[in-house]
Amino acid sequence: MTEAPCAEQSATLARALDRVRSRARLKTVFLMVTVLIAAVALRTAIGHLRALDGYKHVDFIGYYAWWLEYEHGENVWPATPAQGEIEPGVPRTPYRNYTPFFVETFAPITKLGANRSYWLWQSIQVLSFVLAVILFTRGSDPQLGYVPTVLVVAIAMFFRPFWGMLRYAQCAAMLLMLMTASWLSALRGRSMLAGAFLAGATLIKLYPGAMLGYFLLQRRWREMFWFAIFTSAGVLITGLQEWLDFLRYGVSQTLDYVTTYQIGIFANMYIAVAHILSVSYRQFVLSVAIALTAVVDLILLAAGSYATIRASERPQSQGVAFSLWAILCLLLSPVVWPHQLVLTAPACFFTLTYGASLAMRVRSWRAFAPVSFAISVIGVVLLELRDFSGIPGVHPRQLSLLVLYLLCIGVAISGSALERGWSRTSS
């Protein structure tokens, strides 16, 4: 009589030990894969950093010239910019299309010299991108552990737009970090921090301000209030007259950047209209391009707004909604360069994790695996294609950005529909 219970207990204990051993083996394999990917990512990062052009690259040397002019007490946004060199090897640039907040905030680093300033600037961008990816993992539900977070960061090091951004010494990674911090702060009820982070990103490059639409549709009035407070304070502290000069002489140079390398809707629309109409009257082409761009922008805004309103309260669902507005910041901006595609990183992360979580809940990978795979392909591969279309005003990266945006909308709407169906069933 006593032998049967003992045998049953022994069998139960053996099964428990087998489960523990299998989990330990899985963790060991997962850790080994993580270490391997991290090592490859580190080697890739070192190779990319060694290939950078240094402080003499046309973009950074322009920043450095503006910072030096400000440090010397000159007007950075004059009606007629001065020519020549401000220092030996540092030429003045005729373009002044960055904000007073950007210039005045980073001007002090010129005290380090051009080369050290360059590497400090690039270090800020690398750190910002890593922090942004870590914030993605903090916005997951449940939050990823230490080892999965390291794995995600390592995989993110292969994100080609990030290295393209570093090659041009741009600041899209810093904007991504500030926008992600704003979204996560709002998600955790820290309204003042959310407003401050988004205000910082907007004061640096203006177009992140489009994310205010996400707060508006989510009825986050406190975040919008603090955004207005911090933005107003930033404008006043850096000088109202400087901002007026920037809007008058800096923003007016937008059309000078309309080239075939642009991926913004307005820039490509302007090129297409000029080619199709074959007219030299610039004001007419500009008016038609603005009208057509407004129609496209309204359609994209309507679709994104509907998906945002339909998003559930789950962090992953809110992450997809945030990703939509990060992409909208690019789509609505009149001038968009390929290095700004760093802002598509949230879409690649949250659509994959949200789709995976829904698929696990319905216990069928058929539900979201194809969509997630398509998003990963578009986000990682198609965004890196060169202009092969030969059609004026149609850039393949712009098309892939639009497709990624529409796929995010599809994931957000279908995911929220599934979750609402489950909630009705359980109730």
C-alpha cells in the first residue's frame, strides 16, 4: 500500500527535475546565443566606428561652425551669412537650418576642440540609441529580463539606419531617446517628465512635435500642458529674437534641400510635380506640391489617429501607437533624410513583440507571424535600398516607410480587435 504513493512521488520528483534541467539547458543555450550575437554586434560596431569620416565631415563641421559663431558672440542666423573660415580648417556654412536651442545647448563642447567634440557628439548618439532600445524593453509587458535586454540591444546594433546616421554625424538617435522617454514617462503617469522630454526633442529639431498628436488622441492633457510650459521656456531662454531669425532665414531654406535623396512626402511631391508639369514657375509648382502633400498627410493622419484611438491599454499596444507617431513625424516633415529612419526602430520592436504576444495568447503563430515577418523584412532590408525606381519623386525608402506605417496600423487595429473580443468573452 505504501509502495504505490512512494513510486508516484518519485515519478513526480523526477519529472520536476527534468523540467528544471531542461529550463537550465535552455537558459544556457540562450545565454550562449546572446553572448555570440553581442560579440558580433560589438565587432560590427567597432568596424563602423573606425570607418567614420571624422570631424571634417560636411554635417558635423557645419554644426561646429555654428557653435563657434555662437561662442564668439556672432549672430548665427543673419540675413546674409558671412563667408570664409571662422577658424583655420573650419569653414562657415551658408545654411543655418538648425534651431537656436540646438546651437546654444551644444556650443560649449567646442572648448574641447574639433576632434574631441566630434567623438563626444558621436558618443552621445551611440549612448542615446542604446538607452532608447533599453527603454523599449522597459515598455514591454512583462518587462524583459537582463539577458533578453542585452540580446535586443545587440541585435539593434545591426540596424543599418543607425550606422548611416552616425556616418553623417546626425542626432536622430538623441531625438529617438527623448521621444521614447516621453512616451514611457506618460505611460507610467509622470506627466511633467513626459512633457519635458518631448519639448527637448521638439526644441532640437521641430518635427518630433508631431508626436503631440498621440497625447491629444490619448487625452493626456497634463503631458500637453507641461510640453507647452517647457517649450515656451526653452524658446524664451535661448532668445525669442534668435528664434524669429531662425524661422525667417533658416526655415526658408527648406526648398534648397529638395533633392532626389529626400524621402519626405513633400520633397518627393515637389520633384514629381516639377517633372510632370515641366514648368519653371517655382511658385506654381510649390503651390501644387503643398496642396497634394496636404491631401496625403490628412489621409495618413486619419488612418494613424483611428489606430491610436483603437489601441488598447496594454503597453505593447500603446507602443505600436507610439511607433505610428514616430513614423508620422517623418512622413509629415517637409525634409527627411535617410539617416532619420532611426525613428522606425520602435515600429520594428513593438510590432514584433505585440504580434508575438498575441500569437502566443491565441496559441497560433499563423495569426501574426506573417505580418511580423513582413515588418521585420521591410524595417531591416527595404529601408536600405538605393534609388532604383527611376521615377522622379518616388523613392524606394519612402515607399517602404509608407508600407511599414500601414502594416503598423494593421497590427494595431487587428490586435485591439482581438483583445476586445477576449475581454467580452471573459466577461
